[in-house]
Amino acid sequence: MTFDLVQHVKARTRSVHFDRNLSFMATTPLAGSSPKASRDSKRTISFPLSQDDKLPSSPSSPRPSTVRHYRTSPGSESPALVPSASPANVPSQPPPPADNRNIVRRKLTGYVGFANLPNQWHRKSVRKGFNFNVMVVGESGLGKSTLVNTLFNTSLYPPKERKGPSLDIIPKTVTIQSISADIEEAGVRLRLTVVDTPGFGDFVNNDESWRPIVDNIEQRFDSYLDAENKVNRMNIVDNRIHACVFFIQPTGHSLKPLDIEVMRRLHTKVNLIPVIAKADTLTDEEIAAFKSRILADIKHHGIQIFEGPRYELDDEETIAENNEIMSKVPFAVVGANNEITSADGRKIRGRAYPWGIIEVDNEEHCDFVKLRQMLIRTHMEELKEHTNNQLYENYRTDKLLAMGVSQDPSVFKEVNPAVKQEEERALHEQKLAKMEAEMKMVFQQKVAEKESKLKQSEEELYARHKEMKEQLDRQRLELEDKKQRVESGRPLEKEGKRKGFSLR
């Protein structure tokens, strides 16, 4: 008795008791659950111990397996130990709710090899190469070509020769110009396509100046949709617009009505990235106020701009980096193709002014580094995925629905054989009931038609019978009259009176 009491006290004072099967019941909050649900739910983790981890036990009195319950106290993050009573006195608790995914985790005893899948995908991607299509929209003279050359550190657009206002050819409508280039960096090939919109916003009347831009984006969607519907889909060229850099004129006030209308037309078809062009013409205070007014206009008109996705497994550094990038939207950028020498003798990309030098790659001077980080270094693949999974799928759905193509909702539904058989039987019974009702209706119509014909025939026969009866009555009366004449000796026919004079 004394030995059992000592063992019981030891078991009660131990924080965790290891046995043949060790069990923890912790209240770790699951993803997507409320704090209340996480307090009430428990998750059990069980794993066996090896032969070397056996604890000494008394052969005469084996100790029962002790289970410790950990609950999170309100207002504290550390779990509190709740001592449990003896298993003999406490009824067995119900098992925790099963996970819908039914994931069974197993530890491998040796190297299998599927950890090399990322390397396989990397080799395939590098061998195949990448493509990226970007559209730049904005008025002439805002530095679109210069910014593209600065972003990719190459001369996609050669410098334009200014011939003077009278000699420059001004387009009458908004045109679409596309330029492609194959660039390579550290063995990675990129097929870059830049779509420019010369003539946008350069007219007195800019009504529907967004129409050629929207038509070009939709034509690219239609081309990709046609390629998907072909029999051979091995080499589909993705020419869809993955990002649209929208240049805002640095007025310092707010968005113009044309900018608002164009962004309203484009935000459901392309990833919008607004930038403030030629930010070196504004002071820091003017840029901050201008950004706040632009964001207020965007929110007021329900315009969706691209935001970097947030994943559950992102670390704090990645989350902070994404938040810092999004805090700079709309990006105040400055472009420069030429290198200049700074005051300390460094070669930098920037612009020299009488009051100083502005560096393109200096985050204290402009937001060019953050724009390049979002567009190329960190979110290029997210831009392509959002275009394919959201924007293109929405356009494809609307297009197919407009063509009369509908999707059977039962295709993606889990099939239960018993439920499916019951549904089929119900549908069959409904079909039989419908056929029975139709047959009954047809039978009633035929009976009504037959009754109508019989009634009509009956009326005709009755009229004929009546006519024949009247004719027989007349003949009977004539015969009786003739009989009386014969019996009385009177002639059967009356003598007619003679006409003319009589000599008598």
C-alpha cells in the first residue's frame, strides 16, 4: 500500500509521464478556427518509444499510462497543466474530431528521392525559359520607354529623335505597339514583351480612348482560349498581359477622370500597378499627399490594384518585405538610362540637376527599387499565376456562358454510390410520372374527340330518323285518303275545270 502511494505521488508530480505509448492532448489552434473553438478542441499526438526509452517499472505493480491535459488559460499564451484523475475513476473521454483531410504522417526510414522534385522543376524551367508580358499605359512624355529600359537594364527602346512640333507625326487614334526581346541573366532566359499605347490621352476628345487597349487584352485572351480548345496543345504561346504599369501624371492633386475611367475598365482584365511618373518634380510632402489622394480615389471607385499574396508559411521577414512594398503603392518612380558620376566618384544611374543628383537605385530618392522588386524579383510568378487563375478564368467563364456553354455542377462533386443511385431512382420516378401524366392527357384528349364525334353522329342520325318518320306519316295520310275515295266511289283524282266558253 505504501509503495503504491509513493508511485502515485511520483506520477502526480511528474510534468509528463512517458510510457509505452506517449500521448499529449494540447490545444493548438488550428488554421481558420476561432479562439473559442481552439480552447474547446484538443489535438492528440501519439508516437511509440524505442526500446532504449523504456522506463523502469515495478514488476509487482505496473503503473497505468498517465495522460496530461494542457489547456490555454485566457489571456496567456502558455499552456496550463491540468492534472487528471486516475483512469479507473474517470470515464474515457470521447476521441477528438477527425480531420477532414485524414492526413497520416509517417517518418521515412531512408532516403526515397522525392525531395529532389524542386531541383527537377528548376532544371525543366531553366531549360524551357520564361516569358513575361507587360503593358505600359500613360500619356506621351511621362517616361514610359525610359522606365522600361531602366527596369530591365537594357535598351529595348532606342532614344527618340525630336524633330520639332511641326514635324512629329501625331497619331489620330490610340495605337498598340508591341516589342519583344530575349534577355538572359545568370543562365536564365526570359522572353520579354512590352506593349506600348502611343496616343493615349493626347487628344482634345479622349472619349473611349481605352477601347483599343481593352480590345487588345481581350484579343490576347481569345487567342489563348482558341489555342486551349485545339486538339494539339503542346506548344501554347502565352501572350496574355501579365501586368499593366499605369503612369499617372505628377499633377499633385488627384486622379483625372480619364485615369479613373481607364482603370475601371482595366482592373478586371489585367493586374494594375499604378506609378507616379517623374516623381522628381514633386517634393516628399507633395508625393505623400498625392499618394493618399490617389488611394482614396481608387478605393472610392472600387478599383482593384495588384497586391502581393500572403501565404500561411511566410516568415516574418517575407511578411515585412511584402508590407513594405505595398506601403509604397502607388510607386513614385524616376527613370534614367545614362550613368553619371556622383560627388564621391561612384558610377550611378540617375539624373543630375543644378541642385543635386537623384539616384534611381536609391530608395531614399524614389520608389524605383520597390517597383522593380515587385514586378521582377519577388512577384513576377504571382503576377502570371493571378492572370491565369483569376483574370483569365473569369473572362473564359463569361465568354463560354455567352456562347451557351454551361458546366455540369456534378462533375466536381464527390460521388456517393448510394446517394447517386437514390438520385437516379428519383429522376426515373419523376420521368415515369411525367410520361404517365402525358399519356393520361393524350388519352383524355382522344376520348373527348371520340365523344364529340359520337355525339355529332347521334345528332345526325336523330335528325334523319325524324325526317324519315315525317315522310312516312305523310305517305300514310295519303294512302288513307286514297282508300276513303275508293270506298266512296269518288274518283281518285279531282277533275279540273275547263277553260273557255261552254255551248250548253
